Amino acid sequence: MAKRDYYEVLGVAKNAGEDEIKKAYRKLAMKYHPDRNQGEGAKAAEEQFKEAKEAYEMLTDAQKRAAYDQYGHAGVDPNMGGAGGGFRGGPEGFGGFAEAFGDIFGDIFGGAAGGAGRQRGGQQVYRGSDLSYAMEITLEEAARGKETQIRIPSWEGCETCKGTGAKSGTSAKTCGSCNGSGTVHMRQGFFSIQQTCPHCHGSGKIIPDPCTACNGQGKVKRQKTLEVKIPAGINEGMRIRSAGNGEPGVNGGPAGDLYIEIRIKQHSVFERDGDDLHCTIPIGLTAAALGGTIEVPTLGGKAEIELPEGTQHGKTFRLRGKGIKGVRSSYPGDLYCHIALETPVKLTEHQKKLLKDLDKSLKEGGERHSPNAKSWTDRVKDLFK
């Protein structure tokens, strides 16, 4: 069966520019790609996909296009294109597809996590990895903010080899596996995927005699002091980003970032819930029965609350604005004081007698002294009727 005209296959004019050809091929490739055409019609779609790919590769190669324009199909060698041959493991078979779909499949074919970037000097440029640092602070420091210093690892150029990574008197050599590009093409089924070279790890260079001071890395690890400003109101698990203080990039790529993750120490009095604070206030029988003014702690000092006569266990008092003002809040939260009735222990005989006399007096007074107990007793009686 005679081959169709390449311009007709792509649906472009003979004077179409490279961008127009690329756009036309991308549209056809997306339509007829084998992954998107399964079952009936899969074979026909694959043939159309290969036909479009062959036309694209021929018309985006200046020399092949010139020969084709002058002599037609007879002017091009079918073994140089990829005529009906699918993807080949190599730049000729893969380049057209990767180039045309670079914006769509860049993350798949671009390289390793951490960000394969632009080509630089024929080598892949990679962004450095991010680092994480856990910082523990007190609740008071979280509420008020804090400026502090931390020590983090950093990298400096090796003075022994001047950053080359090679032993004195020697030099690095071009990697034979990737020819200095830092990447290799691996075939996985239908696709030929570009990956970081496993021998030079993307650098494009091999160091036969590495520098002993830096083990061939061209850099040595040091410690540096970093100023950190913790904003007022920060909460557990929040992170502070320090740009450019992560691991250095590869082949001149940008450094990663440092993320300082906040951990708040358990407080002896308060528990935090968002911008609110909670605390438990133990009181004795006398204070609960008679009521009165008691002092309660806050992060800013002391405050007072008025206990009504007959305050019960579990009663909660709310102090507005005595909580924490969060980093994204306009107003501070509240402080909730939960009353815990404390039963006296280790009583003397005299104290026990006084309590027994009090209990007798209360029972003689009837249900008005214990309304909750009377209500509960009635509910229990109803249960067993």
C-alpha cells in the first residue's frame, strides 16, 4: 500500500512552520495513542499513530524535509525515520515524541524527583532536596513568638581539590554511559524513557581518582548558624520555610529549602485547642459550697473568677480574650477554666466527725441541699418500675 503524503497525514500545508507541524502531530498523537485506544480499532489507531510519528520526524528534520520536498518518499531513507517501527531505544526514536509532548509529559520523562531542570552544558540540572528540622518550643514561646538560632548542615567547596572532586594532578572524565549528557534512555515496553545516568548520577562526569578530602564530591559538609524568627501564635505542626537552605543542587541547580517544623512542649497547666486554652482548676468542698473569688492563671499573668454558691464539679468558666492570637487570627481566643471538685483525703478523727455531722444536717434539710441527687434517684426508680 502506497504511503500517504506526509503533509496530508498531518493535515498541514507544505509551507507550514515547525510549530504548526508540532501542534498538528501532538493533536494526532493524543487521538491515536495506543494507551487511549484499546479493544476494537486498536490496531488501526496504532497504524495511524505510527504514520503520524513518521511524518512528524521527517518534516521536523531540515535535511529530510528538503529531500522529501524534492523527491518525495523516494528521497528519504525509510530506515532513518522510524517508518512503522514504533519507538526505538535512542534519541532518534524517542526525541520527536519527547519534544512534541515535553509540556505534557515533562514530569514523566524529565528525570528524578527533586526536579530535573533545564539542560546546562549538556547536563541535566537538578534542584537540591528539601530538608526538615524539628524545633521544640514552649507554649509561651508559641504564643509570644521568638527569635532564635539553629545549627544546620551546609556544604562548602572543597579547598583541597578546588571543587573539582578529582585528586590533585588528575581530572574528571566524560561518562562513557551517557556521553556527558547525564541522562540515558531506557526502554520500557512501548516507551523509551529518559532517566538519570546511574553511573555518573546526572553529572556527566566520572572521577577515576577522587579527592580524599571530599570523596570526589567537590564539597565538604560543614555546620552553619541560621537565624530563625518564630511568629507569634504559631501552632503545633506548622512549618517555617527557609528558602535555599536545603541541600545544594546538582550541576549548578538551585538549592532546596529548609522546613522548620514546630513541636510544642506539653504544658503543666494549659492545653491548647486552636486559639483557645483550657485548664483545670481544683477547688475544695468549702469553696464550692460557699462560693467566692478565686485566682486562676493565664499566659499573661493572673485573673479572677467569681464562684457562685453551690458550684458543681465540671462547671466551666470562660475568660474572653485570654487565649492565644493565632498567626492568621484577628483576635485572641478564650481561656476555659474547668472546675474539678477535690475530695479531702487523710482526714483526722475530728475532721471525720465534723463531716458526719454535716452530712446528717444536710440529710435532715431534705432535697433542697442535693437537687441533683434527688433527680438522679427519681430517674433510677422510674427505670425499675
